Amino acid sequence: MSRRSPRLSAAAPRRAAGAQPPAVAHGGRSPRTPRRAAGAHATAVAPDDGTAPSVSHRHVEPDAEPTPVEPDVADLSDPPHAAPTGPSPLPAGPLAGLPFGGKPKRKDLPIASFSGRTQPHGFDSGVHAFRKRFLKELVTVQLLDGHRFTEQQCLALFILCLDGDASVYMNNVQLRQPDLTLDQAGALLGNRFSSMLPTSTILDIIRASTKGATETYQQFAARLLGMAEALPGGTEVETNASVVLETFVEKAYWRFSAQLGGFS
């Protein structure tokens, strides 16, 4: 017992001296685990000869501090275009809920073919009125069929409703643009066959129009509306619609022109 005690007392300081000091932040304390980083752990070892157990000092390295990572500001916010989690909703409108399919036929559209020629007693081809009428009848025929037509089916119907120069023009466009959509086809057709007259001239023609001797009031109103479609924005623009109403009242119902003068 007297021979082992000096060795124990001498060995313990040497082991403690070889231990690495823990990393200490400002203030003299470890930022995370002050108890574990303070020094070595003591382990009791019992010898085989039955003498008193000795103490072995085993040093444990302190936990390594994680390298701080600057947060990415972009990751903290929601993505600008997050993908929807649910099923894609059907577009709103009278066709919502109808399944895709059906067999569209040209004869189901009660609309005259558009050739691009200038209409009798008109100053343009009436392309804008044709486009509006086609879109209206296209919705009706889908409701009656009970199916929503695909983009390709709608485009095929649109081209089938063309004739003459308009048909030749649109078929050539489709050959150059295989992925052509209905909206693109309508816009191209409108640009190609729109009136070249300036807006002021079109307004003057509308105001100077009179009801024909054999023309009904409904036909006269339809003719005025067709001419107004050649204006920028068509009859959807309030000022354009007001010109039509003013002209119709003045030429067809001139007795009421004074009462409705506010539309001028």
C-alpha cells in the first residue's frame, strides 16, 4: 500500500497535465457544455490483489462547437410560385364541370363562313363581329353536346368556319405554327382582315349611316354594331356603344333624340 501510493499520486498530475484545456468563450465559460468541458472523468479500477481501488483519470474531449451557418433569407419565405397541393380546379364559367370529349361538327354551328371579303354596304370584312359570334356559338354547342372540346378541336372548328382568302391564310399560318392556339388564330385573323381606316373615319361612317328602305330596325341595329366592332375595343368600350345608340336613336327614332341626347 505504501509502495503504490506514491506512483498514484505522481501519475495523476502527469495525466492531468497532458489534457487539452477546453475551449472557453468570452466570460470564462463554455458556451454549450460547461460541466463536460471542465476536465477529465474519474474511473475507479479495482486491482486483482484485493488492495484498495485506484483511480484512473480519462480525459474526454469537449463537444466540438458547430460552425455557425448564416440563414438563407430566400429559404425563410414561401416560394413565389408554389405548386398547388390539391387538384387543379376547372375554369369558371358555363363550361365548368363538363368532361372533355365530344365530337364537334361544323353543321352544329349556326354561323356563316367568314371569307375576309368586305360586306355589302360595309367598309370592312366584319372579322371582329365574326370572332365574337363564333366564340358565343362555340360555348352553346359544347353545352348542348355535354362535353368540353379540347384546344385542338376548337381550333379545327374555327378553321372550318373560314372560307376563301381567310381559309387560305389561316391554313398557311397553321402549317408554319403547328402549336397554334384558338386565341392566337383569332388575333392573327383579326389583324389580317381588319379595316385599315382610322378610328375617326369609322366614327364618321357610323354617325352618317341611315336605315335602309327595306331594312328592319333589327338589321339596322346589327349593322351599326358590326361597324362599331371595327373600333378599338369594339362594343365592349362604353364610348363606342354610345355612338351606336346615339346614331340608332337619331336615325330610327328621331322623335326621342332630344330625350336621349345625353348619350352623345
